[in-house]
Amino acid sequence: MAAVTIRHLSEEAHRALKVRAAQHNRSTEAEMRAILEAAVRPEGRVRLGTALSEMSRQMGLTNADVEALEKVREVRPAEPMRFE
């Protein structure tokens, strides 16, 4: 697991962080993890798999359609591009 060091954090911010952690019954470190997770992984974010699944449902794509596509798709590897 990665470790992060935060330098030059103001005393006011550190104190507020400790208060917030206490309000959530967490350690200061656990509170920082929660804040960072919420910032970089917001609850309403779009997930690619979910978006593609929803699009296929809206188009009416069925398992039979997917099986038909798999039967006709090229199975050998693609030839690499040549830049000569």
C-alpha cells in the first residue's frame, strides 16, 4: 500500500483535521484517508462497465446478439502496423 507525506500543513488545518476525525470517531490518519478517497473516488462517478452495460440495454442488445458477434469476429491476432 502506498504511503503519502504531507508537508507544510498549517496548524489550523491540522487542528481542524483532528477535530473532524474526533467527530467521526476516527484517527487523524483514517480521517485523511477518508477525505482523500472521497475526493478522488466520488460516489456519483461514472464507471465504464456500468455505462457500457446501460448503453447495450438501451439499444436492446441481448446475449444472443453478443454470441452472434463472437461467432463472426476475427480470432487471429491483428498484424502489427508497419511504418516503413
